[in-house]
Amino acid sequence: MSWRSRSTARDGDRRFTAPRRIVVRVTTVLVVEDDPAISGPLSRALQREGYGVLPVASGVAAVSYCADPGAEVGLVILDLGLPDLDGLEVCRRIRAFGREIPVLMLTARTDEADFVVGLDAGADDYVAKPFRMAELLARVRALLRRRVPALMDIGGVRVDAAARRVEVDGVEVALANKEFELLRVMMSRAGQVVTREEILAEVWNDPSMKTSKTLDMHMSWLRRKLAGARPAADAAEGGSVGAPGPGAATGTDQRISTVRGVGFRFETD
Ligand code: CA
């Protein structure tokens, strides 16, 4: 694991190889809106849902941020009426970089919406002002869900979203609806920490369930089902002694790690 080896860097090297602890990649939403009466409450609502928020008030700022290939933007909420570049132009320029970030357009009037979509500048959805916050947040979740690939195959776990089928090492596993969604969210960000808030927002549409045990229960069921499909070697008594044999690989429940106090991570190896 690279973060572990880096953490052993001597003090003198630290400025080059900063020791990294747990890296939490929350989905960052770029909010492009020049009206603080809208961007303020919108940013706060997104933060409450567990997203990282980057508010900018101009089209140029939005374009230059997206031009950086290292900038991790999960979604753009883009006002159509901006003081410099209009939202459509911003959208076209973001697309011109070849970036497939979902773009949710905010329009001032409902009749602008058809115009926006008709122009095919690359916006994925729109919400007309004034909007209900719950409605906008639902659209955000829907766009982020759409981004998840239809077919994923990581570490022997194969998920076919269209057919709603899951196979572990070639053996089909029957998952309940929430277990399936949970696995899909975890695998779509394999190798990264997915926070509890993000999981609750994406799978249950309700981050207020934060303190409930629902997520932990479903996670435990999911792990058990993934484990059940593994070769029998894992179930052997005293199997934890010594290195796991070939085929037993990294074991069972270890596929999805718990990152204490933060969330979970689907391991890629
Ligand atoms: Ca505006």
C-alpha cells in the first residue's frame, strides 16, 4: 500500500512525500451561481448531504477549475444566467475538455428549460428556479447514480447492473435490493473510502438515518453473502492461522473494509 510506505518517509522528505492518513474522497459538487441567496443555502444543503462543495460565482472560474485534469469534480450545478459566460457556454467548454462530469443546469424560468435541453450544450438535467431543495438534491443523486458503470468486475466480484446480477468468483449470489445498491455504490468507488453519509444519501436517499444501525445491518448481510460464495477453505476451522492458501485469497469479509468513524472501502486487491 503506497500510503503506508510513504508514511515512513523521514522528516526531511516530508515536503515531497507528505504522509497520508486515510484519504476520504467525498464527491465534490461545483456550484456555479452568482446569486449568494441561492448558492449559500444550496451549498449548505449539499454539505449536509455529505458532499464537498466548491462554490464559484462566475463562468470563467468554473471553466478554469474544470480545465485542471486533477480537479476532482463529481458534478456541476450550473446557473444559466451568469455575469460573464452564460451557463450554456460554460457547459460547452467543460465538454470540450472531454470531461464527462454530470451537469445540472439551473434556469430562471421553466420555459428556458426546453431551450437549454434543446440546445444540446451537454447539460444532463435542469431544475427551474425557484426550486425545492429536496427536488434538487434528488436530481443530484439521480445524476450521480447514472454515472455508475453498468458492468463492474473487481477482485472476482462481477456486477451487472442492467440484469441486476452479482457473481462472486463465477458463482451467482442473490442480493436483496438494498444490498445490491450498497455493493454497486462501494464498487463504483473501489479503493476509495465512501462515507456513511454518502452511502445513506445514495442508497437510502436519507442522510438523516446517519445514527441508525440500518447501514451496518445491510453491510453485514452483504459481507456474509459475498463470503458465502467464497471457496470452502475460508470456512475451515482455524483457517486464520498462517497465510491463506491460493484460492482462499484475502478471505471473505475483508473485501469491504470498515474505516472506523468514516465509512467503508471496497478493496481492489
Ligand atoms: Ca444568475
